[in-house]
Amino acid sequence: MRLSEFWLAISDEYGEAYGRVLTRDLVLEEVGSRTAEQAIKAGEPVRTIWLALCRATDVPPERWYGVGQREPKKR
């Protein structure tokens, strides 16, 4: 997962405004008791952060994978 895909997944799942609040304020035990933004700055893989955030906020497992991917460009 790329960082741009992470932010798209955040926006798709939580909405842009609430997603930004979560990534800034919610402390995630799974990534060293840091927020998502702190974990990103520390170099934690964004896929790991995304999954930790999903578990912490009770996102159903069927929405954990494949999110944040843009539609393929049409030729």
C-alpha cells in the first residue's frame, strides 16, 4: 500500500474530515502507541498502520483489503 492509497482508503472509509481527526488523534497500540500520523513519520509501513486503524475502529474485515485503489485508467 502506498501513502496515497492509505489516504484514499482513510477518506473512503471515514470521510476526509473525520479520517484526518482519527489519524491525528487516535493512539494505536499496534504501532507502538503512536497515532497514525506519528507512525507514518516514524517509517512504519502504511499497510500496517491501515490494518491497525481498521482493528481499532471495528471496520469489518471485508473492508480491510483492496481499499484505496483507484480505478484503472481507460485506454
